[in-house]
Amino acid sequence: MLLAVSFLSAVAISYSLLLVLQPLLARHALAKPNARSSHKLPTPQGGGIAVVGVTMLVTLGAIILAGTQTTELSRLAIVFASTLGLAVVGAIDDIRPLGPLPRLALQLTAVAAVLAILPADMKVFSLLPWWLDRIILLIGGVWLVNAVNFMDGIDWMTVAEIVPVTAAIALLGHMGALSPVASLTAACLCGAMIGFAPFNRPIARLFLGDVGSLPVGLLLGWLLTVLAGRGHLAAAILLPLYYLADATITLLCRLIKGEAITQAHRSHFYQKALDAGLTVERIVASVFVVNIALGVLALLTVTSGSRSVHVAALAMGGLLVAMLLVYFRRARL
């Protein structure tokens, strides 16, 4: 019951807050088209202020009302403080872009702070030493933060990714795969993103901005790490698989070509498909459907203790994502 009420509250408050913020953002936070942009006219950005703020406030309110233990609340406070820190970094970057090194250093700090509050005995990769496990999580966390930011390049793309992924995480939490605190956070993030969706529908009246994409990536990374640390690594890999595949393959291709990876570009698979004439609606609908399928596969791995089922689900998820990438790539031929 608390999960559903928190979700609906996040939807309503996020939407209402954005109604108030949109005129202000239109006057003070316009995103001008650049080499990476898909929009043609200056568009307000900063919708992430509401998405991130509502996620944190509704979650905190819900867990306080539920009488959550002080230990859990203090850990969540550090996660949210790190999230707020990245939101500030994103807000500054939206107004006056930071250099790549300061930006990376701040991201590393935020991800490291989140990893520091994980239980000392929690390991995602059980066969590895603790220190190596944490290094992998640190690198993976920073990459996911950037992947969410990189992939937020067309209307509704982040909605099509975050809504089904967080909905699946909240459902898995309801089934006992995550702590109640993590489940509430996922439900609230899902609701806040749905509240943002009407403003970002093609043609968007408002963008999420780095103030939203960076902290959303951090929250998603924390939720997936908790899921993996509770023995559900296959599910944690499956849920963000499309974003990770598109962002990682694109980065590797640019490195191979000798391109400057710190500069804005339009090399992602979905961007190439858009440039070839595929509509925004068709692209995001395809991403949404694949993410729903990945969520079902993740659910299957959590409900089954069979290693063969996990391997089969990962293989099927990889195949679905590969098919989507090929579909986007062929759209430009």
C-alpha cells in the first residue's frame, strides 16, 4: 500500500511542480541546439529539478511515516546527499559546461560515497577480492551515470528507459529482492519520471537536463548495485542492458576511429536511426518495448534459482538488445 501511495504521490507532485517551474525555466534555462542535439529550437531544460527533488522528498516522507530504522535512514541520507551533489554539478554544467576532468572527479566522489554505505560484507562478484569488487563497482557506477547522461538525447528517451526499469525494480523489491527503502526509492523515481513525461513528449516543451540525468543515473546505479548485492546479478545486468550496450559500443567505436570522446556527437545507434528518418516515437517505443521484455527476463531470473535459467535469460536479453541495435543501424542504410 505504501509503495502504491508513494508512487502516485510522486506522479502528482512532479507534474504539479513542473507546471510551476516550466515558465521559470523557459526564461532562465534554455538549451540551445548543438552538435549533439536533436532539437532545432531553444528549449527549456531543468525538468530534472522536479524529478530528482520529488523522488527524494516523497521517499524520505514515506520511510519516516513507516518508521524505518535509523541505520537505513542514515544510509539513504548519504545516497541522497550524493544525488543532490550530482544534481548541483549537472545544474552548473547546464548553465556553463564544466571541463571533463572536474566533472569526472565529482562523479567519482559521488559514486564512491554511495558505495561506502553498502554493507561491508556485501559483494556483487563473490569470487573476487573485496577491493577489486569495489573498484569494478566504482568504474561501473561512473559509467552508468555517464551512460544515462549520454543517452538522454531525444524526447522521451530517458522516460522510455527509466520508467520500465524502475518499475521492474520496485516490483522486485515488493517481492523481497530489495530492501523496502530501495523499493520505495525506485517507485518514487518511476512516479516522478512519469510526472515529467507529458512535458517531454515529442515535440518536447521541457528537457531533463544534466541536473536530472546525472543524479538519475546515480540513483539507478545504487538500486542496481543493491539488487546485484542481494544475489540478483543477472537481473541487475539485464535491466539497463540497452543503455549500456548503446553507450558502450558507441564509445568503443569512437575510440577506434580516433575521435575525441569528450566532445558532443550524434553517433549513438538511436541518433543514427533518427537521422535516417525513423521517427522519435518509433525509436522510443522500440526502446520501451525492449525494456519491458528485459524486465520480464529479470523477473524470471529472480524467481528462479536455476543457473541455466539465468544464462538463458542473459542470452535472450543480449539477443533482444542486439536486434534493436541492428534495427537502428539498418535504418540508416
